[in-house]
Amino acid sequence: RFSKIGTLPPIEVFALNKAYLDDPHLDKVNLGIGAYRTDDGKPWVLPVVRKIEQLMANDEGLNHEYLPMLGLDSFCLAATKMVLRHDNPLVLSGLAFGVQCLSGTGALRVAAEFLCRQLGYTSVYSSEPSWENHHLIFKMSGFPNTRTYRYWDKVNRCLDFDGMLEDLNNAPENSVIILHGCAHNPTGVDPTEEQWKKIADVIKKKSLFPLFDVAYQGFASGDPDKDAWAVRYFASAGFELLVAQSFAKNFGLYNERAGNLVFVVNSQECIAPIKSQVSIIIRAMYSNPPNHGARIVASILNNADLTEEWKQCLKTMADRVRDMRILLRNKLESLGTPGNWQHITSQIGMFSYTGLSPSQVEKLILKYHIYLLKSGRINMCGLNSRNIDYVAKAISEVVLD
Ligand code: PMP
């Protein structure tokens, strides 16, 4: 029975993380897994999160009863307001509502199950490249056709906007189009506002279905409103759409699995049926979501002072990433590294798509103990004032090699 089962290749990002942890080299650097690190190279519990956790620990009124299948109402509403704005008429009228899920991945999974089972959609498009889990999630949820649209112009290291529009134009009606709300993973390149408007026009004209993946709201620019521009534009343009929200990066709640799936719908009549169908999908997968992370996010977003404190934390993270981008580019340039390194500072969010080739990446890992993805993606948060010289010099050497 079990002897028939074959082994699949490991998931690159987790295998890379393990290789880093197992490496005894003293100068090793982890630029792989997407998690924030302080300038000391340590994980960061946001002070405002710590404060709420301490209050929760002493709150005798809290218990470990099950949450409802669709999650903690105060969290879902606050999260929905965070992405669409607190005074958005869609939110106030109930036409935009949230369902708590297991972080961004879980929200995408529930979305995929729903789109496949309830709407009968069969084709999904994500950007090429994209967060690699998109394909897996949709395949496992029953989508027979997981496809890609062009996104990255390798030569000019920028958005291949014409290629993207052409591929969207050629997608069959009712295809699901996954769009990164901000800080595209892995390229760090987003469409401009004008380009978003054109993308929206094609999606509307061709009757495609927009699904936003919002895993970095506020983390990208330090301003959660600015990072939500694209989603808000689509919602205001009258689309029915879904938004998968993650609170892993922007609240530093990676392992708490706090996520929200926002439905934006066009009529009040469909709200109750959708909620009932989604309840059944959730019932069969994990029955009900965890409390801890969602309660922390709700406590912060439902209190103006705490929200301000959280925004300061976002700024701290976003500013550090920006500083590292500037430093890395300056150092590469002052070392006379061949090539143009301007993209390091023009890209946004947690990652930079360096343009390093697979063989250069291999050298960085094997010779310099600097761990990064084969695609050349680096987590900017893995850089700090202690390792930046070492990393810049190593990159320079492999490029010159
Ligand atoms: N979408 C994108 C684009 C991501 O980068 C991530 C995190 N790596 C996620 C979704 C979801 O992450 P999580 O499930 O940890 O919220």
C-alpha cells in the first residue's frame, strides 16, 4: 500500500531555509524565506502586538471556545475596512464582507474552492513569475487549467505591460485572474495607477474574474492606504471580486495564520447564500479558524491609538527595507559591479528580483553561504548593517566571475 508512494521534490523555499539553518558557517546569510528581520538579524514581535498579547494573557474573560465557522466578526469587519477603507459604501452596506481564513494561503484556498465548486470556474491565471503556491493551491482545489500571464520583462527588468495585457485579452471568459494587490512577489514591481486602470478595462471587457492577493498591505510603502489603491480602484469600478488578505507580514503574525477573504458582491440577495456555501467549504476543511492572531489584529484595528502605533511599526519595517535597498545598490555600484543596479531601489516590498542567474545563485550559496532562491529573488529584510558589505562583495564577485 504505502510502498507505492513516491517522494516529491521539496518546496524550494523551505528546503533552502533548512540548508541555511544546518550550515555551520559563521558568515552565513539568509535571504530566502520571506520574513522580516531587525537590523540584528532577529525576528520582530511588533511592540503593539506584544502589548495586546500581554493584555490578552491577563484577560479572564477570554477562553478557548470555538470561533464560528466564518470567524471572529470584529476581525473580519476590521480587516475588510482596512483593505477597502472604513467608510467605503460597499462595506457600510454589507456588500463587501469578510470571512476569516488561515492566513493568506487559507484565504486563497477557500477562494479557489468556492470559485471552482460554486461558480464552476476552470481556468486561473497568475503572473509569470508569481508566488509559486498559487498554482498548487488552485490545482489542489480542482482547477484543471492553471495558466500564466506575462509579467516580467527580463531584459529591461521591469513590468512587461504589453505582454500582460495581451495575455489577459486572450484568456477565456470567466477565467480567474490572480492580481498581487501591492509589492508583487517575487519581482517587487507593480503596475502604475494608469496601468491598473487599463488592466481593469480588459478584465471587465473580457468578463474575467479578479482575485486580489494582498499579502503586503502597509509593508510595501509603510502606508496601508497607499498600498490598497489597486483593490479600492477595482471595487469602486463595480467589479464583483475577491480579496485574500494575509496578516503575516504586516502584523508579524506569521505562525498565527490570521487571514481574511473579502467578497465584494453586487446584490444583497447573494450574501446569505455565499456565506452558507463558504461555511460548508470551511466546515469540511478545518471547521473553524484560530483565535489568537485574529483577536490581536481586531484589537489593534478597532482602536485608533493602537492603529497609529501599528502604523509606526509598519513604517519602521518599510523604512528599514528601503534603507537596505539604497545601501545594497550603492555598494554594488561603488564596487564597480558590471550591470545596472537601479532596479534594486525601484522595486518595492519585501523582495528584490536581482536578475542574478541560477549559476550565480549557486555560487553565492556554495561559496559564500548566502542563501537565496534560484530565481535570484532576495528577501531585503535578511540584509543588515553587519552583513551588507559581505553580501555586496559576494554578489560583485559572482557577477565578475
Ligand atoms: N501571497 C503572496 C504573494 C505571498 O508572498 C504570501 C506569503 N509568502 C502569501 C500569499 C501568503 O502567506 P501566508 O499564508 O503566510 O499569509
